[in-house]
Amino acid sequence: MGKTYAEKILGAEAGAIVFRRPDIILTHDNTASIANTFKKMGGDKVKDADQLLIVLDHNAPPTSAELANDYQKIRDIVKEQGIKKFHDVGKGICHQIMGDYAKPNMIIVGSDSHTCTAGAFNAFAAGIDRTETAGLWRQGETWFRVPDSIKITLNGKLPESVYGKDLSIWIIGMIGSSGADYMSIEYHGEGVKTLSISDRMTIANLASEMGAKNAVFPADDVLKKHLGSAIEGIWADEDAVYAEEITINLSELFPVVAAPHNVDNVKALSEVKGTKLQQAMIGTCTNGRIEDLREAATILKGNKIPDGFQLLIIPASQKIYLQAMDEGLIRLFMESGASVLAPSCGPCLGTGQGIPADNMTIISTANRNFKGRMGNKTSFIYLASPAVVAYSALKGEISDPREKNDVETYPFTIAQSKTVDINPNDDRFAVGTWNYADVDNLNTDQMFAGNLTYSVKSSEAEKIMPHLFKGFDDSFAERVKEGDIIVAGANFGCGSSREHPSVGLAFAGIKAVICKSVNRIFYRSSVNQGLPIILLPEAVDAYKQGDVVDIDFEQGKVTINGIVYPFSPLPEKLVGIFKAKGLVNYVKASS
């Protein structure tokens, strides 16, 4: 029987647990917090400084004195530890810079959910959390569960005015934001040869929005030409066995958008055409490359955005910024009325410049459109390609750069997300249980606002607590108590790799979260904090407000009103981490 890409590079069959030494360990503005955790683990000198890649990008330039002090602390750490792969403020977004390091056959991990972008280079690249990253600084290796794989075969070629961003959103709409939970996505077929490295980076980047562990492209002639050398890569066997296979004819695709407030709320561009806008953004790790800027420039050239409209353009790196300057694009953008910001993540996660005003509707090339994602929970975010964003900015409403009046309909309808806002009068707490059983895709932005990610450190559990679930269930932080249980729907903890929610829930004394499914990075983060996550869809479906819930970890059972719902006993190592109340204590005791 043949092997998938993931089985080959990790050296074991799907489902196995293996320990591997990553070639690159990525961190960014969160490095200061990771360093604190590293010291709590008893760390002094990192295991291997050559593994580390550090980029200051999420709040670059820093937006407060506290962040500026953190940046300086990171510079000091870099010097003390002899870290060579360091990129200071203004050099670019970490995932774009990773493109200068990633090579076929590499294993790459990073304390950011979009680390999977590096799969464009035939690398196995996956996001992890900060605590696990600190453990890697200490030990140099970590555990991987070898994922099942999805094979996506691409035939044909994308039509004019249809891009890699459209393909990514198209696939998310097909399978849903949890459709690839904990899986590896492989891209096959003749259509792959028609996709540029820029397109591949966009597509691999958005694998995290499908719940995937990673996405990967072959080391073909397109990659070899980009790298300037022929590096033999790893690829799946022809007779490899997949959990799912999907075939897409690229020539049949048309422009699509992800409508508020979930990435899998996919619509044909024509279905939302005419929606009034107040702001647009072109950039981020998803679409801030020179190809994206050229597409936008072609549309903006000789035109002006409407008065009162805000168009933000953010090159993904200094190298791209300089190239755009040499090509005259920066001047063109400014003459059109756009604001060009320094290379950074900008307002994508609700930090930096460009946060929208109340009730604004925005169209963006970013990767997430959760409520509150850009720093204002009353705004509405549509995701689209750079061409659509640029053309819509000129019109002040969602518009089609093809100038077609055809009515296209996106052909897939998934069971749409049930993420809801909790009304202040809607009491979800009863007999030691928080009832979110009817809430799918409860994401990390709802659990802990993105604009607080760097002003409140993940190591400061007491400071996290007052903000926990604010804007979703406002009474949670004040009423939660030790021993409480959370019952939740599907794809719990989707979104960012920030570990603040799991830190806060563990600190609050949550006994366990029982849910239908869980985001992969959130699951690892919860384990690292000593917070058990139990996957029991049948128990969630059975739960009703006020039911008495109990958990027996040793026997592997959840009891609801006397009815037992069994689950597989937890692996010994995980039990050890739970007993130690987190990975920090576990590593320290094991060293």
C-alpha cells in the first residue's frame, strides 16, 4: 500500500504519534511571551539556535510603549541566544519571509496558525501554540500525530480574473471551515502546473481556515524555477490511500467571496454585488505579494477612490515594497487615494493601523472575517481577491472587475455555521455546565479579542480572565468557577493559534470541554495548558439546559442524567500533562 505525503515525511502511518525535530521553528511578536514560558520550564540556552526564525510583524511598528519594550526584549533575546534568522520591524510578515527559508523536505512549525503557508514549497508546515514552542526551544523536538490526508486534484486552468484566492474560498465553501479538521491536504493534477508560487502560498495559507493541519504542493518545475535549483522533494505514492478525494475543474470557477461572519459563508461575487462599502484592504500574509499588488494597480491606474472611502494597501515584505516602488506601483496607489502602510499584519487581526469604525462594511484580501476580527465587533468583513477588492474600492460597493451582469450562483451549500451571539439575558449557565451546544465555530476572537493579544501576555492568566469570552457571553468571566464544564458544538476553538483562551479556561478551573469537534491547534494548546477536550458529538446532541453532567477520565465516560457516553481513555503522556497541570510543569519535572 502506498503512502501519502504526510506519512512519508513523518515516517509513519496515519494516526501514529511520532517525535520529530523541526528544521525551522517560527515565532513573531509573541517571542517575548514564549521566552517567559521557556524560563518557567527551566530553560536557559535554547537547544538549537539555528532552528529559530523570529520576525517582528504583527504590530510593526509597535503601537504602544509596552509593545515597544517587548520588541526590545526580543532583540536582546536574539543577541543573547545567538539567533541568526531574525527580521526586525519593517522587514515583512513572517509567512512571506518564511518563503526565503522554506525548502522541500523540511518540517516547519510556528506559533501562528498560518504557518501552513510554507506548504507551497513542498515543506510539511503546521501551526502550534506558544507553550509548545517554548518546549521546542528547550528540547528541540515535539510530537506529531500523523494526519489522514485529503487529495484535491486540479484540472484545467483558472479563467481570466479568477485567482488562487477564489480557488481557496471555493474549496472552503465546498467542505466547510472544519471539513479538513486535523488533515493534510495534497494538491495534485495538471492544473497545479498553472498555479504560480504566489497562488500556491495563498492556497496553502488558507488551509488553516478549513481546519487542516497542513497543505502541500509538489516540488515540480514551477517550484524548481522559483528556487533557482532542482531540490528533490517528497511526494505521495500513486496508490496512496486518502480519507477523501476531491476533483476540481479550474476552468469552471468564477469569482467568489466569503461573506460575514465565517469563511465558509461563500457566495458568488454576483450574489453580493452592490453591497455598500466604507473600507477596503489589500495585503496580509494571504495576498500581499507583488503579483497581488500588480493586479490591484492594473485596476486602480488612472482612477480615484471615492471621497470618504478608505483603501489600505500593505505589501507583505520590505522586498516586495521596494519592488513595488521600482515598478511605480506605490506612487500609483497613493495617486489613487490609497494609504500605503509599512509591511506588517496591519489591521488583519485588529491591531495596528486601519481598524474600522462602528458598523462599517469592509472588503479585504485577508484570511478571516470573524466578527470582531479587524478590531471592531460591529463591522462586517467580506473576503475576496485583490482584483475584486481594488475594483470594489473604486466603486464604493462590491463590484465585478469583469464588468459582467451574468448571475452566477455558488453551487455548494454546506450546513452553515451556527455561531451566535449570546444575549445578556440568555443565561447559558446551569448546575456547573456552560451550554454552548448549539454554537458551532466558536472562534478564538470571540473567546479573547485579537486586539488584546499582545497587550495581555499569554503567561498572565489573571489578566486574561476579565476578557475571557467578552463580546460573546459577557457574564462568563465573572461567573465561571472551578470544576465547571463547557458543552459546545463543532469546530470549537477555530481561528488563531493564540493560546490565551486555553490559558484562561485552564486558570478558571474548567474541568473539561465536551464538544462535537475541535480545532487542531486549540486542541494542542488545551493539552499544553492541562485542559481536557473530550470529543463526544452524541453527548452534545443529548445535552439539554439544566442536565447534570459528570466526567470520569480514568474510565473514559461522560454521564448526562445517568446515561453514560463512553470515550477512549486518554494517552498516558496526555494524562501526565493534565496531572502536572500543563506542559510547563511537565517539561520542568521531566528535565
